[in-house]
Amino acid sequence: MRALISVSDKTGIVEFAKELVSLGIEIISTGGTYKKLQEEGIAAIEISELTGFPECLDGRVKTLHPVVHAGLLAMRNKPEHMQQLADLNIETIDMVVVNLYPFKETILKDGVTRAEAVENIDIGGPTMLRSAAKNYQDVAVVTDPRDYEKVLAELKENKEVSLDTKFYLMQKVFMHTSNYDTMIADYLKKERNDHELPETLTLTFEKVEDMRYGENPHQKAAFYREIGKKHGSLTDAKQHNGKELSFNNINDTNGALELLKEFTEPTVVACKHGNPCGVASNENIVEAYIKAFNADKMSIYGGIVVVNRKVTKELAEEMAKIFLEVIVAPSYDQEALDILCKKKNLRVLELPEIEVPQDENALDIKKVNGGVIVQTIDSKLISEEGLTVVTDRAPTEQEMKDLEFAWKVVKFVKSNGIAVAKDNQTVGIGPGQVNRVWAAKQCFEHAKELISEDATKGAVLASDAYFPFDDTVVAAHEAGITAIIQPGGSIRDEDSIKKCNEYGIAMVFTGMRHFKH
């Protein structure tokens, strides 16, 4: 029995090779792996000795040779194959232990050049892996050091690797090479600055962790990260306390972080079930938290809170007064961590680059039955033309500040979405209603119930899409709203404009809607 070993990741390879030799398996090796085995006193045949052809072109050509691939691909149960090997004086190779040039590690290095990246595209390795995997009935092919123990156990017990294990290893090969090729294709696409949606879509992610369950306990789930430098995302967060994040924790926290990234001033976002429930900005981050809390004291319970400033002892004391699922901040004072980490089930996450926005060409992907729908993320806020005042009365300076604040919030409210705000604080959020006036009325009712009877008087209203009728304006007037921001673009815009003029409400068009389904 013969094994060909050529690995970039040399984790455990010396111990594995020693065990193979002790089992009477002859080792063939290449390049750096061969040198490593020699240094450790492990007998091995260098690949050029096997092929009768020297490594050349700076090692680009080592294993691309008929002696190697015929030895891998010959089907042992086909007499004609075995006869051809005998005629050609070629011996079979029964095991391949290969992992590939470190392409991922190379492209993640700061300042890496295209030439360096291309030089780390493995050619011979994937070719050997595919040859060996295609003939899995006869060849055991190992790409993952975590499988060394399994393979050795079977060799020691049965003197061979079982067919079932070989089939499992075959599957891992094609997952491994598929991931590798997708990384290369993705890198080249970015190098070309190609932002077109491709004719065929292949994506690759690496598992961060398995989860206890998905949205519901009967669903399996795992968390995967994109491969590459993705600063400011949840995958970069350091967890200080609490159980592992659940599927719903991650989904909800990501939504809160997306909204937070719209703000540069000190801001707090509270989120529940993927919708913001309280948002506030203030020069003092503690005051911002108190305002976000007071915006909806009921919904924030058991929710997610994200902040874009350091959590101090004072802020931590406020946060610790209620039950929260997750807190995310760029940093924490040690006293703050001491306070928050006393809560056993509170997930406390530190995300230093919390303010870094997503790449505007990042993809938003939704699975549908039989396929996926793909779009670039909603990275813009208003149209290039900017805001347009369409009523006789223009917003005051304070109203305009509140309109811009509310517009940022409503962008992340599930459609049909309405956000009502005053003094850089949400006072009502109406998400996911089947018509817009219901979403508005929900805001007003909740504001009266949770804040005060006159909470919406003097406030502004933002709508994620245009008004098809003037009924939302009527409801806004009855609630005391003084200014409205919406995309515009309805064939009945004039009805709403006329009604605003009648009531003295200022209205601004953004020229851009923000559906979120």
C-alpha cells in the first residue's frame, strides 16, 4: 500500500506519517512536505524519483504526471486497467493526503498583490484530489487533518479504510475544491471591480458554529461567515458573556447593527424580532439609551440593544435594570463588563469597528422554493437629487433634523413601515402592516399608550413608501404630526400634498423608497 502526501497545512502530518509507516505503508512526498518528513526521520520517496521527471518551473510542475494519475485512477476491479499499469511499469497509489496552497490566507494578508494571490492558486493539488476522489472505491483521499484519526483507526482495525469512509472522504474533497475555486473566482471578480450579477452564482462560506436550533426548535441551524475581510460585522464580535448566539439573536442583532450604521452621532438602537422598537441619538450616550428605552419600555424587554459608543459603568447600570438578550458596543469599561457579566444569560458582544458600513455591492440573498433571489444591499438613503419640499410650508430646522432621523429608522422597518420621531427619538414605530394607514395608526396608539397622551404632537412621520391615498395624512394630522417625509411617486401625490397644505403640515419627498420584506 502506498500513500502520496503533499500538504500546505502540516498540522498533525508528522504523527500521521509515522503511524502510516508503522503500518507498512510506503510514503511518496513532494517539496516542503518531503523535507519535513526527512527532518523527522520518516522514510519517504521523493516525487521526482517516482516519476523520473524533476520538479520544475519553481515547483509549479511536480505531480502533473501520468505515473501519478494513472496510479490514482486505475480501477482495481478492471483487469484491463491493471494490465495497462503493468505494461507501463506503473504502481497504484492507494491513499492521497493533500491540502491546498493557502490561497485564503494569502488574500487576507494586508497589501497582498495580485501576483502573490495568483501564485498561490494550487494546480497539482486539486488535480490529484479529483483523480483520487473519482476513484474513491480504491483510493482513500484525505484533505482534513481532523480525519487522520478516523483513517488510522480503520487501518489498524481492518487493515483498510472502509468504503463508507472513502465515500465520506470523497464528498469532503469536492466540498473542499469547490470552496477553493469559489474563493478564487470571487477574488478575481473583485480584482476586476466586476459588480454585475453573474450568469451562474456560486458562493462559499465557512462555518463559525453549529446552533442548538433555528428559528424554531425543530429546525437545524448553523452560523457561517463570508470569507474575506468583512469589518464591522457580527462575525468579528468578541463575546464576553452569555450563551452562544441563537439563530434569532443573530438575525435580530444584524438588523439592529444595519440601522446603527446609518448614524455617526452617539446613538442607541433597540430591536425586537428584526424591527427597531426604540432609537435615539444624543451627545451623551447614556441619555441616548434612556430615550431609546423610554420610546418603548414594553418591547425592549428581552430585546437587542446596540450602541456606537463605549459602554461606561453608568450606561451598564441602566442596561442592567431590565432583561436584555444581547448588547453590542465598540468597547466597554471594565466596570461596565463587571456589571453586565453578572447576568448569566446576557450576551455581551464587543465589536470595535461597529461603525464600518457594508460594501455597497454586497449581496442580499433570500432563499425561495426552488431558487434564490439576489440583490445588492440597500446602501443608499435618498435619491441623488436630494430632498424636495413639496408643500407650501417648508420644515423648520428642527423638523428637518427629525425627518432625517426618522427616515434613517424607517429604512429598517418591515414594510409597510412607519416611524414617528421627535427630538432625535422614536416615539412610535409601525412595522409590517398590510396597509400604510394601519401602520401609522399603530404608531400613534402605541405612542399614547407607552409614552404619553400627547407624545405624537409636534412629532414628524416617515413612511418607507409613497402614500396611495391621503388617509395617512388625515391620520397624521389627527395625531398632531407637523411634518412628513416619504418617497413620493404616487399618481395621487397631489391628494396628499393638498391635504398637507390644508393642515399646515410640511412634506418632503426623498425620491427613493425603502421596502423591506
